[in-house]
Amino acid sequence: MVPCPAAQPSAAPHPVGPPTVLFVCASDAATSQMAAALLTRRAQGRVRALSAGSAPAARVDPAVVAAMAEVGVDLSARFPKPLTADAVHVSDVVVSLGGARRCPLLPRTRYLDWPVADRAGSDVAGVRPVRDDLDRRVRGLLAELTG
């Protein structure tokens, strides 16, 4: 379970422009990184993607970096980020991955739970099915957000 930041007033203004999607998992080293990168690639500026974790790892899982490179997505410069109240407040959609606990309900924010397997620590072959599942889900969400 991912503990989410308290729902308290934020200094971060709600952004104007393309919708923002925050992908949340525990470590921000695997599923959330893949989902954010896939959405960024597919959205081509129509949607902004963020990722975060309640207990960020030191680095993105190397097998995740390799599996994403296979589909032309470079995660080598990405790094895990902590889940903050500001990240939740600026997001139009918050997607909890792999059974992460839902964040506090905020006005204007949509919450989704995607029950995907967390393959952090797996080899590339173990990451591929998760990557492909996330890509399918991201395509569906992008279609909903952009019509």
C-alpha cells in the first residue's frame, strides 16, 4: 500500500493547459515510470504525465530501463521521485498502480486503480508483460482524456 500525502491546502496552482496524470506506485522505480513514459510518448504534448512513489528507490530498475528501450523509450535519465501533496494537487487524474492506496479525494481530480503486477527486480522478460499491459491501459486513458 502506498501512503498518500495528507489532503491539505497546496501552494501549487491547478495547471491550465493539457490534463496532468500522476502515476503512483511504492518505489517509483518500475510501473509508475513506465506508465508515465508511455503516456508522454503517446500523448505528444496533449497530456502531461508525472510519476511518484511513497518510498522512492535510489534508481529506476535496470530491467525496466532495458524493457522500455526495446520499444524506443529512453528511461536512462529518469529517477524516482517522492509523492508530494503538490503532485496530487496539480493532477487531473491520479492512477494508483499495483494496489496502491488511493490518495485523498480532491475536487476536480479523478482517481483510478490499475491492478498491474509490480515486476521491480525482475529480468527484462518479466517486465515485458507489465510494460505491454500498461501501454494498453495508457492508450485507453489517453483516448478518454483527448476524445
